[in-house]
Amino acid sequence: MVEQVYRLSADWPKAEIYGLTSQARRAVVSVPANIAEGAGRGSIPELVRFCRSALGSAYELHTLLHLALHLEYGDPSATTTLLTDLDRLFKRLNRFITYQETRL
């Protein structure tokens, strides 16, 4: 997903390089980074906390992609595919968080 967002946002207007482009890229990188950090903490409560942060970043990215669609930035088909992938990620992360919480 990180690669997809970087490729997609490369076609967004250069005027957005410090705005929407930068924000979308930070949000998408934050998802796996938070999951990795949580896993590295060595405790279930920390893993859950960081996975919730990852989920927040995924929702932020979802909003930013919808904005890009509305503003007609980039390839609408690629953006729609990313949004579908994000919906799948929301479900998976929520199930993972719920599972981890049952282990507490």
C-alpha cells in the first residue's frame, strides 16, 4: 500500500507536495511503522495501542484519498482500488486488535 500511495501521489499537482501529498505519504508509512513498533514493544497492551494508532493513520489516509478523488487528483481507478484495499485493512486490523484484547 505504501508503494501504491507513493506512485499515485506522484501524479498529484506539484503545488500539493507539502500539503496533501506529504500528508498522505506520512499517513500510509505510519500504518506499518506503528504495527512494527507495537510488535517490538513485547506486550499485548502496547501492541494494541500501536495498532490503534495504525488504524487511525489508515482512516486519515482514507479521508485524504477521498479528498484527492473529489479534487480530481491522480488516477480515479487507482484511488478507488486503494480505498477498497483500505476497507479490507480496517477489517483485518480491527479483528487483530479484538483478538489481541481477548488475550489480555
